Amino acid sequence: MIRLGAHMSIAGGVNRALERGASIGCDTVQIFLKNNMQWRGKKLTVSEAERFRAQQQATKIRPVFAHSSYLINLAAVHAPTLRRSLAAMIDEIQRATVLGVPFIVMHPGAHMGAGERQGLRRIARSLNEIFRATRESPVKIALETTAGQGSNLGYRFEHLGEIMELVASPERVVVCIDTCHLLAAGYDIRTPRGYRTTMREFDRVVGSKHVVAFHLNDSITPLGSRVDRHAHIGKGHIGLDGFRCVVRDARWRGLPMVLETPKSDDLHEDVENLRVLRRLC
């Protein structure tokens, strides 16, 4: 069986994300490890880590995985931005290690006009530097499929495959598939036939064995739009048939699948989206 959940806020402490997830019946949750729009975060204390681990034990929510800061760009051409990105990613891995978070999802990077080939090589070099600095950590990086907005890389399966071939520690690189991003990038997962074709291509280029998580988001924008706009499950251009294909695919049994759909403070949207997904299962 798959494990369904949502991205949860860490406001008030990382352990609060687990409380919020448990309150709506999440099996799994995704979190930020610090304020996602700041380069540096407040130091994670021993007591915070202990509360987090105790809350995870109490709620049985597993796995808890992370998403990196949106500021990080491992393909940055501006040297100060690249240095800050490397330092921020190393810090996030160290935080994840302390908390026992197994992997961090991240957008591969944006080439900023340097071209895709140069961008992919820069990402691989950046990952090599990060992995050297955190060689004692078991934490992995899950490259996320992207919509391809702007100069963002990762919208083609070949991008992910090339990065994985170029890195010196490929065992620390895995993949998170985002359904909204797939559709926006031009992969048609709206029907069983389209879904099968897409996943055959993914398996050929990247390999389904590398997938560790899914982001379940419908898409406000149509197939091939290259625009990243998340919609509630069944309320966008993917539709219920597409999500039925994902959640019933035997290859993904046991994997965490989380919502990144719009929500209000009472989380009623997450409750409804989880209800729809469980019905599709």
C-alpha cells in the first residue's frame, strides 16, 4: 500500500509538523528543515531534535522527508549565489542527519542562460562538492521532476539521467516525481495509455527503482504549458483517471506520496484531497 500525506508547516518547531499531519490522518509528511525563503536558519537544538523524534514515534508517521529551500540553485552562474547554495544545501543535509530524515527533495537547478548542458554539469559538480562535505551522512538528495518554467532543468527525464551519470556518488541521488510538473513538462499522464507510455520512458531513461517519493498535485495549466501551478486533486488538467493510475501502480507500493496543494490553516483542503486519493486507491 502507498503512504499518503501532505507537506506540513514547521511553524512552532519541526515536531509541530507531525502534530499537524497526525491531526488529519497523514501516513507520511514532507517538511522544510528551516524557513524555506532564507539562506540561513536558526540552529537546530538537541531538545528540538528529541521532541521531533519523540513525536514521530508517537504518531507513527513515516517517512518524514524534507524539501530544500527554494533559494538554492546548484546550477547558479553567479558565484556568490552558487557559494550560498552549496553552503545552504550542506546545512540542510546536516539538519536532516540530526533529525533522521532520509532524503531531501530539491529542484535540480536553473541554468540562468548558460544552456542546459552547462547547467547539468554544474549541478553534478555541485552535488559532488556537497556529498564530499557530508560524506558521513546517509541522507540522499531526491531530484524532483520539474515543469521546466524559465531556465529550470529537470523537466526532461534525460536531465535527471545525465545528472545521475555525472555524479561521483550516484547511490546518494534518487528521484521524486511531481505529477503536476510531469503534465506541464509535456508528459501525458491523463489516461492509462498515456501514463503507461510515460512510465515506460521514465523507466528506460532513469529507472523506476530510483523513485523514493511522489508529489501528488493536479495542474492548473495544460499539457506542455511549462508553467508550474498546482491544483486540487481532480480539479485540474490531470483529472481523476491520471491519479488513479499513479496510486494503483504496483511499482510504487510503500512509497510516500504527499500533497503540495493550496491549503488554509484548518487544513480542510488536505482532508478532502486525501479522501479523494484514498477512494481512488
